[in-house]
Amino acid sequence: MKFQKKRAQSKANIPTASMSDIVFILLLFFMVTTTLREQEVFVKYSLPEAKAVEKVENKRLISYLWVGNDKRIQLNDAIVKLEEVQSIMYGKRQLLPNVIVSMRVDKNVDMGMVTDIQQELRKAYCLRINYSASVKI
């Protein structure tokens, strides 16, 4: 008499009941962690050219400051006066102590204007300044 082993005839099914929950959680995670907002530039500017440019990795710490060819100053999303730069950036530095000010200055703006802005940033204790330029080809 031979004994035969009976094998189970079941297939290995992947449970899909909680897959919609997992997809929803992943979608929510990526929506929360992604930053999509860009500033709208109100001033006209053309950046000076540089031979070597270094990219800043952490863009969440950056506060943008534009100086146009008409000497208007835009700080993030608003046109401001030179005297307002110190108070605005001091408040921003209170929220983000490691804030980096990225200055995008038109190449035809005189250096006196840039120096005045630097002095206002120094009064606000914003000492991490990045000067933006386009790559010279």
C-alpha cells in the first residue's frame, strides 16, 4: 500500500483590501512634503555672468530679494522700500534662524545700492547671503 501526500490546491493571493489606504497615505505624504509655490517677479532684471556657479540644495531656507534695473526692491512677493528690508528680514530670521538671503541684482545696478541693502541685512542679523548669477558659456 502506497501513501500519497495530498498537496494543497490553493494559490498565494496578495491581499488588496488595504492597498487603497496605502496609496492614499503615499499621495497625502507627497502632497504635504512637496513645495510648489514660486514667487512672481515684479521687477525686471538681468543677472551678471559668472564662470562658476554653486547651487543651493535646501530651498526652504531661502528668502529671495530682487533688485531691478529701475532700482525697485522686491522681497519674496512684495515690492518694498530700502528702509523696510531690515524689519521684514528680522521677522523672517526669527521664524527661520538659518535663513539664506538670495540676492538677484540686475547687472546695471550700482554697487552703492547693493551695499545699502547689505547694511540693512546686517542690521537684521541676516549674515548668510547668496548672490545669484547666470553661467557664462
